[in-house]
Amino acid sequence: MAQGVNIPIKYLLITGTNFASAKLSVRNFQNLIGRAGRSGVYTEGNIIVTESKLYDERRHGSGYYKWQDTKGLFNGATVEECGSAILNIVRDYSVNYKVKLSGTEIVNYICKNIHDNNWTNKLLNKLLVEINEINKNDNISYYKQDIFEQLCTYKVSMDSIENEIIYLLSYHPLAQTVDLLHEVSNKLLENTLAFYLATKEEKTLLRQLFDAIDSKIEKQIGDIKKYTGTMISMADADKIIEWIKDNSINIEKRITKDLLDLIENLFREVYPSLNLKKGFALSWIHGDSYEQMHEEYKIKIYYIEKLCQYNLSYQMSFLVGNIIDLVDAECVNIDALKLLQQALRYGVNTKTAISICEKIFNDRILAKQITDIIGNKGISTDEIVISVKLKKEKIISLLSNYPSYFANVVENI
């Protein structure tokens, strides 16, 4: 609803000011309460926070800070400024009201260990030990996942910088890249929002980060051409190249299920922070409903939707795209990989259903049912409209049980 669903509300009840494990941002909160008292419908609207503990505990311990934070959400003067994911790396990170991690120390650790691809896990363990020493009475395991996810966002930003520098270097002959590396990197840094927003001290830390990335690239400067076609870090590209070799992807033909099993294993290695149960991707492309997946994997519907739409439809599909970029041109599994990438994107497992999602409407459940009507004949996107027209009456009859939007689309093709 906070993202802009246009429904006028007179009373908006807010059960809490946290979203999952994170605090609701001022920007999202003010966007959310803008749904109440819509102009032209109501002259006023009311927002009621129903979490009574906020008021009851407003004078004690952490309750005081939560009460101040909640009041701040209603303050029109606290609109948040634009931020930068890169700049967040060099700034202090508040774990809770008692513990704050120094941005300077985190930057120094990252720069010192940048050649170690496992630096996120090692830094996590180091930070947990330090937090335990500072706050012995607290349960540090409670913060473990939050800190790990924060460190992973740092790594994503670092990998993006690395990839962009490599891409910019690819425009120049290999013989010039070593000499141009620092110049290209420095120009990129000075054109970032992070550098524009940073204080003098933060700019120094940002230069330190970029210099560390430069040193990492310089060690593999002779191989950068093979990384330019991807949108991932050199380390992740090397993992994929090694995976292709170890599993004979170029020369040993695989069925879709076996290929997907191997890709799931690679996914866990490349994206350790994205939890994904074994077999979950197969259920997704088989067209299982969220309810069926809920029953099988014992995961809440809300999280199933998030796992499917982000972890699978976007992130795993993106990983398969990088595999396609890195396999040989004569790879025997290239067609299967391309089909699997589309299947993961849409949550269906046939070319006909994929074509329906791409050309008619993107709804995996209906795509599967329409495929049953027109026949699973591997219909391409160029032919799907004609095939749907030939079975229009039966399809519209099927769609009569669903919102009229779908029937209208088929009527008008």
C-alpha cells in the first residue's frame, strides 16, 4: 500500500513501525499515511498506531528510543535525504541503541582483506566477538542475520564498483589498461553521488576503498576481457567458470532437472545471504501455487512470494544469464540454459507458457491453464497470438472465473 495503491482511507490502523526486521523509514511511512484522507473523498483522515507497548514503555530503556523514533515518523520536518549505498560502507552502522560499528574500522578491514572472497563471513565473526565484549548481557545471535545482510550490501556495492571499472577499461587496448586503471577509477569515484555527499573524512575513506578495488583488478588485469560481458564481480565470474568446467556443462548434455539442481548449488555459493531450500526452484517452474509451496516447504506465504519474485525470478534468472555469457559458443546445453532462464523468470516450465507470459499476460497460473487448452507444442512468441485466437472462445470461458482484465486482453488481441 505504501508504494502507491490508490485507495482512499479515512482511518489507517498501523500495527507496528517495523517492516520485517527493519525500522520503517520516514519516507515510506509518510508515503503510507498519505493514503488517509484522500483529497476529493474525505476532508480529513486519521492514523492510529495500535501498538500499545510504544506508549506504555515510552519512559523505560529501549522503549524510550522507540517512542522517540515513532514520534519522529509523524514529524513533517524529518523527510529523509537521498542516500548512497556506497557511502553507507564508510559510515558508522548502528546495530542497536547501545552498539555502533565504526565505518573507518570496517573500511580498513575490507581494504586489508579484499583479496579474500570470504571477507564478509570473517568480518561478521570478528564483529560478533567485539559486540559480545561490549554488550555481554545481550544475545548476539539476535543481530547476526541483520549484520550479515548489511555486510552483503557492502559487498554488492563493492562488486558493482569493480565491475564498472572493468567495463570502462574494456574500451581501451589491454596494453594501456594498467596505466589507465587509477585514472578511470578516480574519475568514476568523483562522479558518484557518494563522493558528492561525503564529508572530507568520508572522501578519504572512499578513495581508500577504490584504491583497494584497483589493486584487486590489477592482479588480474590480463584477464579482464572475459569479465566485461558479465555484471558480476571477478570472483563470482571465476566461480561460474570453475562450475562450468567441473560439471562439464559445455560438453555433457543435461536434462532440465539435473541442470537446475546444479544451478541451485551454484546459487547458494554465489549468493550465500539468499536462503533457498532444495527443490524450491523446481516447484516454482512447475507452476505450483504459493499455497502448495507453503504446504511443502513450511514457509509463510509472504516469504514465498518474496523468494519467488526476487530470489528466483530475478536473481537466479540473472545467474543463469551469466552462465550463458560464460559458456563456450558450442555449449551443448545452451538452448536448455536459455529456456531455463525464461522458465525461472516467469515460473513456468514450457515454451508455450513462456510465450503466453511474454505476449499475452504475465500470469503463471493462467499461462499453465491456457497451455492445456491450446496444447503444449512449444509455441514461440511469434506464433502464440495466432494460437490463442484459434481457441479464443474456450480461453474466454476459462477466464470468466477470473478478473475481467484477462478476458478483455484475449478479446482484443
